[in-house]
Amino acid sequence: MTGGFEAAADAVTGSLLGRAVESRAGEAHAGGAHDLCLNCGTALIGAHCHACGQSAHVHRTVGAIGHEIAHGVFHFDGKMFRTLPMLAFHPGDLTRRYVAGERARFVSPLAIFLFSVFLLFAVVANLPGWHFGDNDFFKPGTGSGLNKARENLAEERKATEAKLAEKSRKLAKERASAEPDAARIDSLETSIRKANASLADTATAEKTLSGIGLTAAPENKAGENWFEEKFRHAKENPALLLYKVKMSAYKFSWALIPISLPFIWLLFPFRRSVGFYDHSVFATYSLSFMSLLVIALALLGAIGVSPGVLWTAAVFVPPVHMYKQLKGAYRLTRLGALWRTWWMLIFATITTTLFILMLLYLGVAD
């Protein structure tokens, strides 16, 4: 239940963050009753101030906070419903029309990218089959949770040792008494056996937790350089490395855009009619679609769709989408789009590899 709330919260956050960077041009708003802009004092001639852009109508009630959240989410989603079909089935037209100036009709590339990334991690973090070792190392607060578990085990061990010492003392006293009570002796011996078994279980649990090693890095061994030390640390703590990689991917997913740009430019080195802005729009929309594709495949897998169908879609949908986007966005011939799609797949592999290497470096660097 908690995971579902977290996923919904991340989806709403993605909508609001996307809305924050999304242009509001072309959207209708109710007019206000003021003759002057409350922000800059300019005389109003419409629903918005033509000088500073503030809405003529402003809220001053507690309910306005909820209204702003709902407004941000649902107005963003309204544009999303127009953009997603284009992104899925006519990505080239969407890219070309956005670059040409149709900004109010569609969600901007950056806004839909932020939304898709938030939604991707919200879905992946809460679906079965997307965890390594069936653990919670992809959840925030893992280190503090392990430390708390160690503290609890240490307290339990101390309490059991104290109980064992007390029972042993009573047993020795009972045996040394003039008239030993056989039933009491048997009860004390049973308690001692249970305490010893509990100590053994606690020792095993402490040994297991100490092997995870999230609290402190192992000491640098003699003769090791920085890289060797970090590699050994990552090898001894794979769960920690995966956790760091996941968090870095979440924070630095935007880096895929600038990494992609030089490779896209190589496909049009002598074409002056397109520039890096065009390539940025292309790359951002393309990455957004790939994120949404992963979400769709993950959800289909969770409801029991055959892995063969999912793998087939994962293999064939991306190149087909790249071909359609290239052909439509850059007005290419079929042959021109085909050979560029082939190179785009190679460049996508290189880009992904560079991004993963960056994540691994960030994972072992700290």
C-alpha cells in the first residue's frame, strides 16, 4: 500500500515539475476584476498582464493551494493527452512542429522528459521483479535501517547474555542448596539452552549484517591505489553500489541529453537548416518515449504478458520509432532515414555505455 502511495506521489511530483518548466502560452484563464495588475501596476487589457505576465485573478484562500496543485497537474495532463499520441505514433511530426513554433499545443520536450523520468522510477521501484536480490536497497534510508538493525541485535545480545548469566547463577545456587529442587533445576537448564540458542542466532545475524558493510568503508590495504580501493569496496558491497547507481541515475538522467547531441550532429554534419536546438528537441522527445516504453513494458510484465512478447517489443519498437522520428523531423527520404537509424542505434549504445560508466564512477567515487 505504501509503495502505491509513493508511486502516485512521484507521478504527481513529475506532473508539477513538468508543469513548472512548461509554457502556459495559448491556455485560457478566467479574467480578474482588477483594473491594474497587482504585481506591477500595469493597466490590464486581458486575463494576463501584458507587461509581467501575472494572471489578473489571484487566489487568497487556503483552498487555493489545493486548486494550484490540481491546476498544475490536470492542465499539464490536458496537454499531455494531445502530446502522447503524437509522441507514440507521429514522433517526427511532433518534433518538427514543436521546433517550427507550435509550443502551446504540445508539452515541451523537457517537461515530458521530467515527467517520464519521475514516473519511470516510481513504477520500477514498486513493481515485482525489478529488485536485485529481493531486497530494499533501492529504497531511501537503507543505510540508517541497517544501522538500526545492528543496534537492535547488539541490544538483544547483551540482554540475552545478562539473562544467561542470571540463570546460570541461579542454577549453580540451586544445585548447591541443601535440598535441590529437581523441577526448578530442569526449568533453569531449559532456559539456559534457549538462551544459548538465541545467542547463536543473534551472532549469525550480526555476522550477516556486518558483511553488507554500509556503515563504513573498509580500510585501505597496503599498496592499493584509489581505483583498486574503490573497486574492492564495490565488489565487497554490491548492494551499496547498486543503490548509489540507482540514485545517480535518478538525479543525472538529464545528462543523457547533452551526451546524445554530438552523435546526432554527426548524422547531419553539413546540413545548415538544422542546429543543436533541433537535435536537443529530437533527443529529449526520443528519450521521453523510451522511458515511457520501459514503463509500459514493466506494467505489461507485471500483469502477466508473455516475456517473448515483451522482448520482441523491446527489440523492434525503438528502431521503428527512431526511423519514424528521423524521417518526419528532418524531412528525410526512406533511404536517408534508414541508414541514419542504423547509426542512431549504434550511437544510442555508445551513449548508454557512457552514461552507465558515469553512474558507476559516481557510485564508487564517494
